[in-house]
Amino acid sequence: MTGRLDGTTAVVTGASSGIGAATARALAAEGATVALLARRRDRLEELAAELGERTSVHETDVADEAAVRASLEAVVAAHGGIDVLVNNAGYGKIEPVADAEWSNWRTMVDVNVLGVFAAAMAAVPHLVKAADGPRGVADMITVSSVAGRKVVKGTNVYAATKHAVGAFSEGLRQELAEQHVRVGLVEPGLVRTELTQDPTSGTAEIRDNGYAVMEASDIADAIVYAVTRPARVAVNEILIRPTEQTR
Ligand SMILES: NC(=O)c1ccc[n+]([C@@H]2O[C@H](COP(=O)([O-])OP(=O)(O)OC[C@H]3O[C@@H](n4cnc5c(N)ncnc54)[C@H](OP(=O)(O)O)[C@@H]3O)[C@@H](O)[C@H]2O)c1
């Protein structure tokens, strides 16, 4: 069976659960070789065993710039290049400022912002090189959030981190367009994942709303759509909510 991403290598950060794991599965189903990054090696190895030979596991804390760089160099050494980077690793604690813990704020900035910057900086030279190859294009997709478009009361630092990566992504899009690196954002509303099921995540109010939320595979579908367009088409932004989510 031929896939639309045959011959490509995709890096997915935060591939050990939720949207990242679903995206790794969807990219592999399209024929991509998938490099799986996250901290929980056992989860990555389980997924790699499921996906078969064309995968590699890179235990990485995205908040550690040197570790991210080393992992991406290992991906290039193993697979020959990077055609697609999915910046997905993220952390969220929705807590009002009066109850907030500094360590949670710090982790959101470290993972959601600096982690994205680090992976982008390490990947860009390889994406530019890949775009010069037979596919004629390369892709960087960052998983932001509805919170990157709209601030809802209580989302303070989480929304700030997602707005930051929105600005960053648009900046890189403009810089890299002429080199045929497509830089896009996917902005999900509520998705059923470990992040939103965690009772301490602060998402109970939106979780227990009685409507059907999205599944991780719904976001993976959006990412696959973006990276399988013809080389002349760049999907810059996809805002995607559960049908009944109003905010
Ligand atoms: N679920 C939603 O409703 C929703 C909505 C909008 C946006 N998002 C965004 O979607 C992305 C994925 O989240 P999810 O909902 O799929 O949650 P999840 O199931 O909790 O997945 C988060 C992933 O990020 C990884 N991660 C966290 N900290 C990391 C670190 N320091 N280094 C490397 N990897 C790290 C985790 O892996 P390890 O713990 O193994 O490191 C895990 O694979 C996040 O950016 C989140 O902000 C989610």
C-alpha cells in the first residue's frame, strides 16, 4: 500500500500519549518513518512496537534544549533527515492566580514555549534541506489551542504560552515560506486525553459539560490533512472545536 508520506521522516514531540501518540499513528499509516519523543520511554517503546520497523524512540525532555538538539541529531543520523516536525508536547494547569503554584507556571513556559522554540531551532536546518529534495516542501506543525486564539477567564499562563507559540509560528512562517517550509498551527478545543482527564488539570468545568468532546485522532486527522497538501498549498492555521463547544 502506498501512503502520501512514503519516504518522509516525521518527528513528533509528546508522542507518549494523547494527541501526539494519535498523530504518530496517523503519520505512520501514511507511510512516514516516525521518530517518537517524550520523557516516558516505556510508553514510546510500546507505541514503536505497535507501529513496526519504521520508528525510533528518543527519550527527551523538551525543556532541555541540549537534549532536544541531541535527539534531533540522532533522528537525522538514523533516518537521513527531517521532513515533518510536529511540536506537540505540552502541559496545562488551569488555576486562578490566587491558587497558582509557581512550579506549574514555570513548567508551562518551559514545555509549551521553550520546548517548541528548542525543537524548531534544531529542526529548521533539516527542514530547509528536506524542502530542497524531491518532495519540494517540508512541514512544521505546532499544536497550540483555542487558548492560543482566545483568553477565557482562568486560563492565564496556559493561554499566554499558547499565544506565544502562535506569534512564534507566524514569525517562522514568514521567514521560511520562500524556502518552502510550511509552518502551521493546529488549535484544538477540548480533546479527551490524559491532560484533560487529570482531575488536577483544572479542566473539570469544561470537561463535565455534557457534550461530546473530540478524540485525539480528530486532531491527528487535521495534522495529516495539513502535511499532505500539494507543495503549493500551506495550511497556516486550523481551529478545531467539539461541535458544541462555544468558547
Ligand atoms: N487535550 C486538550 O483538550 C487540548 C486542547 C488544546 C491543546 N492541547 C495541546 O495538545 C498537546 C498534547 O496534549 P494532550 O492533550 O495530548 O495531553 P497528554 O496526553 O497529557 O500529552 C502530553 C504529551 O506531552 C509530553 N510532555 C509533557 N511534558 C514534556 C516534556 N517536558 N518533555 C517531553 N514531552 C513532554 C507528554 O509525554 P511525557 O510525559 O512522556 O514526557 C505527553 O506525551 C499539548 O500541547 C496541549 O497543550 C490539548
